[in-house]
Amino acid sequence: MRYRQFFLPLVLAVVFLSSCHSPKKGPAPSWPSTTNETHPWTRWWWHGSAVNAKDLTDNMEQLHEAGFGGLEITPIYGVKGFEDQDLSFQSNEWMDMFEHTLQEGKRLDLGIDLANASGWPFGGRWIQADDACKYVAYKQYHVKRGRKLTEKVEFIQKPILRTVGTKLKLEDIKFPISSNTNLQEMALDQVRFQKPLPLQTLMAYSNQGDVIDLTDKVDANGQLDWTAPEGDWDLYAVFEGWHGKMVERAGKGGEGNVIDHFSEKAAKDFLAFYDSTATGHNLSGLRAFFNDSYEVDDANGEADWTPKFFDEFKTLRGYDLREDLPALFGKDSEEMNSRVMCDYRETISDLLLTRFTNVWADWAKSHNALIRNQAHGSPAAILDLYEASGIPETEGTDPMRIKMATSAGHVSGKPLIACEAATWLDDHFLATLSKSKQNFDRYLANGVNHIVYHGTPYSPINDPFPGWMFYAAVHYAPTNSWWPDLKSLNQYVTNSQSFLQHAAPDNDLLLYFPIYDAWSERGRSMLRHFGMHTEELTKELSQSLLSQGYTFDYISDRQIQTLSGEKDLIKAKGATYKTILIPTCEYIPLQSMKKLKALAEGGATIIFESKLPMDVPGVADLKERQKSYDELIASIEFQEENDMEVARVGNGFFICCSDISSMLKRRSVYPEEMASLGLWFSRVERLEGTAYFICNWTDKAIDQWVKIESSGEEAAWFNPMNRAIGKAEVKKLSDSQSEVYLQLQPGETLILQWYPYSFDLDNYPVYEQNENKTELAGEWTVSFIHGGPSLPPTFTTEKLQSWPEISDELKVFSGTAAYKTQFSKPSETAAGYRLDLGEVYQSAKVILNGEELQTLYGPSYSLVIPSEKLKDSNELEIRVSNLMANRMIEMDKEGGQYKKFYNTNFAAHERENRGADGLFTAASWEPLPSGLVGPISLTPLQTKTIN
């Protein structure tokens, strides 16, 4: 069932019924069914949208064959030499190709998403200055009694010009931006013209507390017609500036101003362009529209204003900000400065949610589509932005950043939570499939269940090697030398997501995100951005919880209002939790504390780290709110109890203590022991019972009993890499705790699934090995079956070496070689044999007697061969693919002909890999180790007796 809000009650019902009427036997475990959404998707870059129907179809068939389930189309900058083939973004011709793609997607069962902008953030040629992003500027003046202001009320915007890889002068650029005919060549990043800014307001404040609005007394020339009355007066003039941010990496027709994300008019004007061009096209089959993060403020200054801000502020915060401009700009008392700044930032947050995100989501619904949204980096309560998204999407490697998206998805019951995977995983041509798997596993272990690769460029099939490439991603494309091995990794992702998508989250606690503390701390800039790095607000606490093995989701103030109680549990739309943990914080809204108290009265336990919050944030009705807050706190009577302060609140509790573990133990919340072993994991609730996704990215094998915080009648192991299934060895400790015997090699993943019944299934093999290792030291036939610049001749050898050590030809070769040898079955009787390949560069497909066993990526290049698969005489084939770096080194030495793009034109990730022209180069690299180096060995394994 697709939607978790329907699925979760069914899960709970089945669990309840099974506990009451548990059958003695049930069906044997099997792999869940798959859809195109359980397969990984990839971002599909359309360079210059220089696409045609034939190559679109050919590209899509290659991606479908490689195991991808869907594509997200993101048009970006063009390719030099293909200008005559570029299609202007969302033109009629572009829409024809988009329509063709959607129809081919239906034929191939490939889902399709579309980025609403060509590049990012949202914007384009059709966005004029009135809808472009804005910033606020101010000037302060002083006038004494009986005097007039002689200085003009004026603010001249300083010019800014930032480009990507081009050298221009501001006079080379016309206003408006859309009037420039060569925007691809210009590659503009930010443009501000020197001009006077529109006055928003002029307010006068006397030392006696009087406030006067002088805006209408300023003439068109900036002269103020006003004589100061009694007192000394400070005047604050607020101006609206043009931020100047341009759409990054835009293709033809998509270049131009970034929109004002705080303006409903700007959002609707931006989206209307798609409506105007979609007419007459069959665009059914589009799943979602995509937004590639906020990223407006990665330029000079911030976009922190909108033309209607004063009116919006008064409506949302309940008072006129114009009367408190000194506090807004940090010139009032410390407390007032803090409170007004908090209200300003909360208003920005509300506008980003209601004037952009919700407007965009409602618009998408009119096209029968969802929105897939990257909210991180926004100056807003990003948990609320993610909740407003049909598919929340994260990126990066910080677990807390990942959890911002997954938490919002869990709390609100989103069936899919996506990620932009493997961005800048390494510098060009160095990323391995092992690093890819590690990157994917980090996402899956932190709640993501819909991986989107970053990414795959559209490339004409006949374009010379290496085809078209993107500047900031792993090259998940057919010209990569390890492309033949990618399908098995895609199948691994599919197998893993088939469990994690058809599930509800099973985390124990909600961790309050105290955003009002961040909003109340002025800092160096007007805005605070969230979700880009580990959040300082909860950094120490959240990292401690994660490292100890506690399972949690973040929750916002807005989300707290949606919670309900059920006995002593806390129910969100998409999940059920045991408690809420409030980190040490200064501020919390009155409504949030009222809701927490109501939950406690219904039976919930609310845990506060060290102490209760001290105050309510903001300015409006402050004394009344503070009085109500103090009365609420006074109604809660705490008693000392074992180094805690405990208050009975109705049927539940408020608990204050600095020892979080002790408080959680009181609520029967225990950490998962596997975290102390360095394992990554995710725990979910499926129709059959609790399931765990477990991966080992330590440098040591795990071979022991592990305590887990769940139970059932029996459990099975599923290996998502080779689809092996077997019954798990378990010891039930209680209805909620068990021990399971876990054997896990470095880099390996297993999925544990509980069932409410017993079943017939062979045990998942658990082995112990002896020291009788047999080295396969015979003759190898090495033939090259894929790659270039040409295929080297076949040769035989008894000494395995890295390719660059063998010949000059192999120094520059990138591709796949098949190593074949014959060997006899070892004489020692064994349950199985561990085949260890020794050193491998970089991936290896193992084929025994014509049967493909598994593809290995490292860090451990070994697998277990069941004894029955070995014959008296055996043929072993190992197909090894290296990195494409060696071939690219030679290309760069010859001039780097592949760097033919507008805009970034192939930037380097690491400074040392920049050439004299500022572009990436591998010309100084030495050839990388490649191929099968070994030694290759077979070690007998015996079935381990587990006590």
C-alpha cells in the first residue's frame, strides 16, 4: 500500500491480532515485491537540452537495462559545438521532447520527475526585477529639535558582478537581464547595478519614546520635508535592494533572475510559464516536480526581503515592525533586539512555507503531480518545509542533516524520503562503487528509502568517449569503466529499498528542535540557515543519542500541534513514539508548552534535558504570554527522585534531568547495542513485524551475539547483495528484547526481519574458518572485453600484477578484463569455502562454472561459495573493472578534449587538480593500480556451532 497513513494502522492491527492468535506455522519468508520506485533513480542532466528523440530513447533503454527505476530531468548549461541543437527551456520544441520522454518512460516503466528550473534555484528569463529576490538595506540619520534633515534620504546600491569562468565588465551587461542575448556565454552568477534603491519606509524615533512615520514626507528626489519637534530624533530609512542572484548552471532559455521566494506573486508568475507552454502536450505520467535546494544566499549578501514584508509581518506577528526598526537593526536593548529579530526570522520562515512551498505544492497538484523538495539551506523551519513536500529530499553525509528530511517524512507519514546521493563523492574519475555503496548505506541507515543518484548526463550515443559529463558528480553513465558492474549495485539498492519503502518508521523518541533559540540569537547576519551542516542547537545531544544507538526523529513546534496521545504513547500522522525529549533551551512558544502538557495529561512522558525552557519568544502580547507561561509552569510540581525532578501531570509525567540515559530508561527507551559496535542501522515496522537494515563500515568483521530492542516468534536474514535468505539464530529475552547472532564482514549489509509465527527455512549460514588456506596459483588467461582507448591483446600469466606494471598500453586502459583459471575442489570436507581475491582494483564479478555468484566492490573482496557449488574440476572467471582515471590521464595529457561545456566547464573538487586554466586536469597523475592483483585463495569453512 503506497501511503503510510493507511499502512501503519494495518501494521498495528496485524501485530495485535497475531499476538492474540499467533499461528504455529506461517509462510516461508520471501523478498518483497518491487516497483520502479524501489529501484534507484538518477538525476538526468540535459546539457543545453540539446536532445533528440532517438538519443533520448537510446539513453533511457541503457538506464533501464542498468536497473534504474526512474529519471529526474534537470536541464543545465550547454555543450560547445552543439549550440544549433540546443532547445530553449520549456519552448514548444522542448515540450515535444519532454512529452516523448514521458511516453518512453511509460513504455520502459521508468518514472519521470522534472526540475521546475533549468539549473537552480527557481528563476529564469521570464522573471523580471519586480519578481526577483530582494534584500533589505537601511540608513540611520539624527535630527535635533527644530532642525530639518538636509541629507537626501537615499541609498545607492553598490555594483556587483560575479560570473563563472568568464571575464566581463558590468557595462557589458544590459538591464533587464532578459534583454541579453548571450547569457550562456556570460555565465552570470550575481549582478547588481549601481542605482538608487526604492524607499520602503522612513520612521522617526525620539528619545522620549515617540514614533512618527515620515515616509509620505519624502519627495521623489529624496528630500524630507519635516521639522523635528521636541526631543532628539533618530531616523531609520529602509530600502529594498535587488539581490542579483542568477539561476546557477542554467541552460538556454532558463538563465536569469532567481525568484523572490517570499512572494506569492513571484512564485505564481514563475510557475505560470510552465502552464503557458504545457498546453497542447500530453504530459501525463510525470510523478513530481523537483527543487534543488534553496541556495539563494551562496552569493554576496542575503535575500532577506520582499515588497510586502511590513504588511505580512503585521498579519503574522501581530504588531507593526516599522515601530521597532531600531531593534530590527540591533540598536535597541539586547532583549528587544533579540525578540524582534526572532519575529523577523519567523516571518521569513512563514513566508517561505506559505508563499512559496505551499503555493508550489498546490500548483503541482493541479498537474496531478507531487513536489520533491530539498529544503536544506533555507532560512526557515525546514522540518515544516519538508513536511509540506510530497517527497522530502536531503543530501550530504552528516546524519543530522539527513535526519532533518527523514524526520519530517516520518512524522508526517511520507511514503518516500529521497536523497541526492554521491555528490562530489571524490574528484573526477576516482569514485569507486565501494564508496558509492557506503554513501548509499549512510542514507538508508538514517531513514532515506528513495535514493536518487547524482547523476547521469544525457549524451548522444555516437559522441566520442567520454561523452557529456557533469562537473560535480559521480559519472553514473555507460562511458564509465565500471558501468558493467553498476547493475548489481542498483539491484542491491532495489533489494534494500523494497524493505524500507513498504514500512513505517520505528523510532523511540521525538527530539524537539529549538529553533526559537537560533532565531533569537542575532549573529552576524539577518538570517539563520538550517540543514546545511550539523545543527549547533542540538549537536552534542543528537550526536550522543545517535552514537549510543537511540532511535529518534526531530520535531518542530508546528508539528507538535498535530500530535495526539494513546495511553502512554505519542502518535504522529506517520509514526508512534514513546516520549518527547526537549533539549536545554531558553525559549519555547506558549502553545508548544501547552500541547506538551496536554500530551502528558493524556499519559505521555515529556523529558527535559536539565531544566524547563525559561521563556516565550517574540514581542507581541509578551507580558500576557509570559504570565500564562509562568502560570503553566507553576502548576507543575516537581519532586526529587533519584537525581531527577519528576512531576505527575495528569496521567503522565514531566521529567527534568541532565542524565538523558537514566530518564529514557525510566520510559523503557533503550539504545540499540549494535551502535556500540560501530554498525549503521535503521529499524522499521513492516506488515510482518520489525525489520532492521544493518551495515558494517568498520574495519573489523562482526561475529557475535547482539542484543536488539525488538522481538517476535522467529526471524530471517536477507542479504540484499546476493538475495540469500535464511533463518536467524535468535534468543528471545522478553516481548521487546532479543539477541541475534550476527556475522557481518566490513562493507557488508544484512536485513533482519521478524515474523509473528514460525516457518520452515534453512538457517542462514554462520561459518568459522580454519587456517588451511589454498592459494589458486595456476595459470590465468586474461582477456579484455570492455573499455578503451582500445582493447589490449589477450595474454596468459602465472603472476598477477596491476595493469600499469604490465605494459605501456595497459597504463592508459580503463575498462574490464576477464581472468580465467581452472582449479580442483579442495580435498578437505567443508560446508563452504571462502574465496578471497586479495587486492582488487576496483570491482570484481565472480563467475563459477558459468554461474554468476556476486559482484564485489570492497573493502573486503571475498565471498562464501557453498560446497555443493564446487565440482571436482572448476572454471573460475573474475571480471575486474578499474576506474576510468587511467584513460582520462592520457586524455588530459593530450589536451583534455572532453572539457567542452559552458559555465563551469568541468571544475575540480580538489585545488591540486586544477590546471593553469582553472579547470580540472588529471595530467599530473600517475596511472592508478588496476586489475586483479591477488593473491586468490580458498579457505574451508565449517558450520559454526552457536551456544
